[in-house]
Amino acid sequence: MDFKDNRTVAVLIGAMATFNGAFLSANGLFMLIAPQTWYELVPGVTDTGFFNQHFIRDIGMIQLFLGVAFAIGMVVPERRIGLWAAATAWLSAHALFHFWEVAVGICSPAVIPRDFPAVTLPAILGILLTLWALRRPRERKLTIQPNATIKPTERAS
């Protein structure tokens, strides 16, 4: 796989953003629609405390908003950095909190691989996506040359 090939990078970026957008949105909707089922089915959740419908739905709203932020960032490049950075900040804090619980002995180290797909992976993908967006020139950046005309399909960001 040649990472210098723009198509390869575009596919990877698209896959990471799609994963975060779809997974976080689906998880958020699951938490909002069926909090008891979510609580019982997601590995390790029952070990964290008693069922609290209100709390699960609160976090479900956050998860849904994070997923939507990644989805919108895919299609609205001029908003991408802010949306992805804000969503990534929450995801990273959440993942670090899970590691902190292990570090202070609240949880066993066995929770790290168990939680990785749903907690740490979205944060890592968010970091990679945000760094990619920060390093990339603004999409459709408009450069006006002297005596140049602006075509209707171009727009300033």
C-alpha cells in the first residue's frame, strides 16, 4: 500500500471517518432507544455500576453528536477541523479516563483490550483524522489572480 498515493490516503481517511461517524451514531442511538438492552449487552458495562437510564441516555446523546460531527466533517471540509477536533477531545478524555481507572486500581488491566474497539480506537482514529485535516490545505481554497474572474463553481472558504 503506497501512502503517497492520494487515492490510498483518501480511502483510509474515508474509512476512518465513516467508522467513527457510523459507530458513534449507531451506539448513541442504541443508548437512546434501548438503554437497558445496551447496558446488558455491552461487555463490561454492568461491572461499572447500577443501571441508570438517565445517565446512559445522556451519554447516548453525546455519542450521537460525536458521530454526526465526524459525518458532517466528511462532507463539509471547511468545518472539518473544528468538528473533528471537538469530537476527538471528548473521545480522548474518555479513553484516558479508562486508562486512569486501570492505573489507580479501579479496574483490572484486562479491561484495556476489552474496551479498545469502542473506547480507545475511536479516539485514535479521531486524533489521526484531526491531524490529517490540520496538515491539509483548506479545500477549494480560492486564489484570486489580478484580472481573474471567479467561476460560479468556486467558492471561498
